[in-house]
Amino acid sequence: MSMDIHQILKKLPHRYPFLLVDRVLELEKGQRIKALKNVTINEQFFNGHFPHRPVMPGVLMLEALAQAAAVLAFETLGKEPDDKTVYYFAGIEAARFKRPVEPGDQLILDVVMGRMKAGIFKFQARALVDGEVAVEAELTCAMRSIA
């Protein structure tokens, strides 16, 4: 299963400039997702990170992975985000940054679902550029109802 940007906008509450998933290439409910983020020089964060050598911040690479994980979680549960549900980052473990991500790169977001219990999700995640790992981490996310 794949998704274009219009379908992604229905699955994620994020919007510009914080939406970091451009396309879903593959999705197996309850298993894994492969998505992409096109990194362009027009990204706002490049103005200050760094003007002389633009590099995508590591925390935003992790956020892109978490957003891909959220799409997988919502699809797995057969839900869409609403005003009563929030999808939070709950933990990051074993994060390793292996290579810089620069304008013109295509970040391939590869996320595998581990366990899912009581709205808590564990994922093994990595992002690649040209087949090389840029970042890898274990992510914990929580889906919570808000008043």
C-alpha cells in the first residue's frame, strides 16, 4: 500500500512547516512502513543550521521517523487523527547519527512496529540516504485521548 501527500494529510495532524513525510512508498498494517522525505534547500531550518553548510537537524530526522510511525499506527488501528486524540513522542533510545543529511537528499524512512499495547507503540526506525543509514533509533510513541 502506498499514499500520496493528500492521503498523508488525512493521517497526520502535522502541517507546514512541520509535516516531514512527503510520500508513503510501502505500508503493511501492524508491520512496517517505508516513506520518504524530500530534503530541499527551502526548508526553514537551513537558514540557521548552518548557513555555511546546511545540515538537517538530527532531532528533525527523528521527528520524520516518528511521523512515519504515526501513519503506521493510525493505519494499523484503522483510525484517523481527530481533535480528541494526540500522538506523542514518549521515548527515544539507542539513537545513532551515521551521516549528515543535506539539501537535495531523499530521506527514506524505514520503520518496523515492535509491540503495541494500551496505546503505547514501540518501533525500530532508521532513515537512509542513497542506501546509507543516516540515523537509527528505537522509538516509543503514545496515542492519548485529550479532554
